[in-house]
Amino acid sequence: MTWASGWSGRSSRPPGRSFCPSSSGWPSWASSRWRSALPPQQRLAQRGGPSKAQQAFQRGLAALTQYVVREGRLPARSVIEVLPDGTEHRTGIWYGNLKARRDKLTEEQLAALRELEVH
């Protein structure tokens, strides 16, 4: 909305956006990612399935497992693994990123890596 069309500028809020909380306690226009003040496990139960990040970790773990079983070692950065469903996974890059972000992994993810003997 422009200044000429009637927005006086006295308020920093654009017209048409209600700041009255909805029944959930959040404004109706608030993004769902901002609404999400629930812990991850409760959000997962609310959604009914794993998040995209959890799905990506599972795909990466499957690709890493497939590579380690076949080759007997950890992948180089350039390794691209073809999964059973026909999709390609950049396993080497995924593993490098995993090492760099190890402190952000959940206990379940760390346990899955320990089972594969990846430390």
C-alpha cells in the first residue's frame, strides 16, 4: 500500500493485518514457523510424520551405510551414491557437512552414526 492511497504512516503496521490473537494465541497472519514454540517431539506428533530435516538425515544415513558396506571406508567429498529408489545422493558432501555440524545432531542421530561406527 502506498502513502497516497491512505496509509497515514502513523502506525508501523500495514492496514488489514489484525493484531488480535487468534484462538491459538498468535495473529492470523503469523507464519507457522514462528508459531512453533513446541518442542521438536511434540511438533512431530502434531504433524504426524518426520520433518524434512529428519527425512534428509535418514536418506544420508542410508546412502552412507550403503557406501561403507560396499567400500569398507568413509566416503571422499566427491562421492555420489545411487540409492535403491534411483535417486542420487551426494554422500561425500553430506558426510563432510555432518562432521562440521556434529554438535547440532540429536542423540538418536548420534546413536545411528555410532552403530555404523562413524565417529
